[in-house]
Amino acid sequence: MDMLLSLLAGVLVSVPCCVIVPRLLAHGGFLDMPGERSSHFRPTPKGGGVGIVLAFVAVAVARDVPMHLWLPLCALAALSFANDLRGIAPDRRLAAQVLAAAVTLGGAWWFGSIAWSGILLLPTVLFVVGTTNCFNFMDGINGIAGICGVTALSGLIAYGVMVDAQLLLPVAAVIGGVIGFLPFNMPRARLFMGDAGSIFLGFLFAVTICISSRSWTEFFVLASFLYPFYADEAVTMAERIWRGESLMQPHRRHLYQFLANELGVAHWKVSAGYGLVQLVVILFAVVAGRQGLWAVLALDLVLLGVWVAVHWNVKRRFHRRRREA
């Protein structure tokens, strides 16, 4: 019952924010203008993540969740929202992410909320920062961040690893917040989540699995819940390095971007497809986890190979047809 109430609270906080925030931003001239990397064609307000973050904070405070588990996320989301509006230097944003991850995970370790040794603090901070930026880079078409975010966080709850976790109800509120946001973002986007939402969701997912994992096997199983994002980002980076492109330059080489832009597949279809693939991977990962760590790692490698093959073949066939035309 508490989880359902938290879910409902997330919806009730998010929807009014999705109505009010874009009007305020549009009135102030804060619109996301289409650019080289954009997959949209008209100016659109950001700020859909505001309601998601507020829902998380409201439930966390109401349930007396320790401050180190929600205050750094709130501060990082506020900085990300400022970046949506005015723009902040990448090095400052990266430093803020590292600091927020260190405070959150360091606090969890200090108060005995985690099962791993403090010697792993640095690797987990790097994992959180990497996942945060991966999630942000993948938020490029309508619905993809929301659908995959809800699927990943719902998977964590359904898996049962968070039954006794202090973040359980705040995460349920976030799911409700994203559900309330999605009708404003797809099939036609009247509002974008913005960095305030995508940075927050990626950070929350990564922190949650770091805190909740009780073994290496469980860690890799839970990380696989966001597998399409990791795979698309990793393969795209490898492609860009192979082409000699700067990783700091804007691009549209992700598979999801290629499907939406070059092939003209509707955004909502691409996003739903990623969510479906994600569900299948989650099921396979849970089954593999019962066989041990090596089974999970083998599954991830096989799936990565499949992703590489699909990525390469889709683009190769498109370019071949265009040359023949």
C-alpha cells in the first residue's frame, strides 16, 4: 500500500509541474532550440524532470530517508536544471557528479548501508558517473529516457533487491513521476525531460544498484537492467573512435538516433522497441544470475555481439540502398 501511495504521489507531483514549468520557461524564453545533434525540429521547453525530482525528494523527506541518500541527488538535479537554462561548463558538471556520487556512496558506506568494502568506493563512483552520463546521452528522442527509466527502476523493485532498502518508496515515487511526465513527451513532445531529469534518473539507477547489490553476480544482473543504453553508447563510441571522430563533438550516430532520423521510424516506436528489448534482457539476466557470475558475464558478451551485428547491418544496408538509389 505504501508503494502504491508513493507511486500515486509521484504522478500527482509530476503532472502539475509538467503543466506549469513549461509555461514559465516558454514565457522566459528558455526553449531548447534544434541543433546539430537534435532529433527534434521545433523549439521545445525542457524542465519535465523537475516534477520527477520533487516527487523523489517529497517522499524521501516524508519517510525520513537519510539525507546523504537524497540531498546530493537533489543538488545535482538543481545544477542540471541550471545547465538546461543557462549552460554550465562540462568540467564543472563532471566535478559535481563525482562529488555527489562520492558523498552518496561514502555516506552509505559510513552508515553501514552497503555490503562491499570501502576499497571499492572509487570504482563505484566512476560507475555512477559513467552511467549518469550514458543515460543523459541516450535521452535524445521522445519517450526513450522515460520508458527505459521506468523499466529499469521497476525491474529493481520487482527483482526484490530493494525490499528492505531505504530508497524503495522514493524510487516508486520517481516511477510515478516519470509516468506522469510521459504523456507530455510522446508521441509528440510538448516538453523535454532535460538534464534535470536524465542526469537524475541515471544517477539514481546507478546509486541504487551500488547500494543494493550484495554480490558481484547481483551487481552485474542489476546493471543489465539498463543494457540497451550501455550497449548503444559503447558501440557508438567504438564506431566514432574507429572513424577518427572527436568524442567531444555533437553527433547522431547512436542506433536509436539513426532509426529515428535516417530511417524515419517514429520516436515512440523506437523508444517502445528499446523498452521491449530491455524487458527481454532483464528476464535473461535474472535467469543467468541463478547460474552465477560467469553466466551473467557470458550473457552480456553474447548480447553485445548481437547489438554490434544489428548496429552494423542496419547502417550498412541503409547506406548501400542510398548508393544504389
